[in-house]
Amino acid sequence: MKTPHLIHISLGSNISNRIEFLQNAINEVYKTIGDIVSISRVYETPAWGFNSDPFYNACILVRTFLTTSDALDKLLAIENLLGRNRTNTDGYQARTIDLDIIFSSEGIIDTKKLQVPHPHMQDRKFVLVPLVDIAETEIHPVLQQTVQQLLTNTSDNSTVTIVSNKLTNPKNKYLLSELQYITIEGNIGAGKTSLAQLIAQEFNAKLILERFADNPFLPKFYEDMERYAFPLEMSFLADRYQRLQDDIAQFDLFTDFVVSDYDVFKSLIFANVTLQPEEYTIYKRVFDLMYRSLTKPGLYVYLYQNTDRLLKNIKMRGRDYEQNISPEYLDKINTGYLQFIKMQQKLNVKVIDVSERDFIANRGDYIWILDQIIST
């Protein structure tokens, strides 16, 4: 999964219900661009450069996988959605919403389409005052001053007033931390690790990841399954059990929110597919002793993807030892998971079909998954 970057965005509105337009814009940014990391207070400022009703202004910090240029396209689409149509003279007109990129962690951008940092930010208190709330020590890469220094030194002497209304972070509605401990599971190539990482980052969760790459039997298993199945499954079981025991013991599930990309029960599912009957009998005895003592997740999410999609994902991520995995093997693993899910009477389980979704490339698909998780 690629590394996200950060964008500071200025918001303004001076038509109709100004706070509602600001909130709707933030909601759309969350749906289409990325995680809202922080939100400033709201300020009322006079119209800058023309005579009109005063503005409400705010700033937000967004974490996104989009390029800054692509984020700009999304912002223009949001403006259009909320009733603003930019024209060549639009810079000095009243508007339902105004969205401008101020800073980007991609650095200095100077194109016909986009200039970052915003070339006039140092002269505009309606940008600097809310920006200080969330980026006081951020350094302007050209002027080499902090945002606070830019505000202190600005030539703009307009009056800026704090508004009592507050803007809400859209992600607050998901309340995932109330589940305390979420396990994301799925077949090989389903995207469980990527989803666990996204949720952990966005909702400030403790992340537990499976250490599959450390298992010396895995490449050998895909070359000779019958010979290496038992040592592979036993080593996975021991590692998964010990890792979960050690990691969960570090956390207080009453105060910490934990996300894992695996559950020890997957060991039994894979073992049932790969082991001979007599091997499986021995294996299950050991498994039952271990599984009994483990903390169970507050929610068990199973990401379902059809076999064709799984094979495409496996090929795309390019692990050499996975390239010869057969469709039949993946079908057996999926059947094992679904049988396990049917047997669970006390476990809170949610099956989510992501066969037609790409929650890494498409922010909307990720939001859809979050909605599925909290749906009753």
C-alpha cells in the first residue's frame, strides 16, 4: 500500500447557511479525498477584496492517497456539487463554498493548474487565523516562516471573530473504537491487511499484523504442499497464538482500540484444507487448547472476494511463492471460512463482499465498507 500525504485546505462560505455549506464540504472531502485529521475553529471574516456579506472560514488537514493535483480536481467537483460555478472573474464574488489548497506534504507545486503553497496565503487573515489552529508551527517552504509568524507579520488588518458553531469530523459517526477489538479476515489476496492498516491509521487503533513473511516453510509449502503442510501449519499456529497473546496483553481493551489482520482460527481453516486426516486430528487437539484462552474480537469482519478477483490481486502483488496458487485451493479456503462463520453462535461476524470494490484506489469504496461495518 502506497504512503499517504497531507494537505491543508482552506474553506470559506458567505451565502445562505454558511456553517452548513462548510460542514457539507468537509463531509464530501472525507468521502472522496481522504481522512480528516484535524479541523480548525470557525471564524467570521469580512469579504476580502470586494463588498459582500461576511464569510465563515475554517481550515482542515487531510490525509490522502491522491496526488495534490488530483485532490484539486475533487475539490472543484465538491464546489460544483455545492452550487459554486467558477468563472474567470470568480475570485471576487460571493460563493456558497470556496475550497483552496494551502500546503501539501508533496512540497512546492508551480503549474498553470495549481500553485502550492497558496501564493497569497501570507496576506490573508481569513486563511492564516484558522490555519494557526491546526498548523501553527508548519513552515512555509518558500518564505521560511511558520504559520504563526506569517500571521504576526501579515499586512492584512481585517477583523476576525470566532464563531460559536463548530464543525464535526465525519468519521466520528462510525464509533469503531466502541467495538474495542476488530479482526479483519479474508482469503489470500482479499485485502485484509490493507483494510486493517487503513482503519488503524484513520481511527488511531493499535495494529496487529500477521508475520507471514517470517515463516521459512511458506515458500517451500507452495512448491510441495503435501510435504511441508504440517510443519507450516504448526509453525503458523504457534506464531499466531504467541503474537496475539503478547500483543493483546500489552493493551487494555477497555481503553485501547485494537485492529488485527488475522485471527488464530484461520490456522484451523487452512489446516483442514492442507493436512492429511491423521495430521489434522493431532493439530486440532493442540489448536483447541490454545484457542480456548485467547481474547475474542468484538467484531470479526470477513472480506469476501470471488476467486477470479483473488487471483488478479495475487498476481498484482507479485509474491513469487504465491504465483502458482490454484483456483481450487482458494475455493477450499473460502469454503472453510464460510463454514467457520456459520458455526459461530457467540462471535459477532460480518461478511462483506468486496469483489466489485477497490477500497485502496477508490475512497468511496472504503467509506462503503465502513458503512457496512456499522450497519445493523
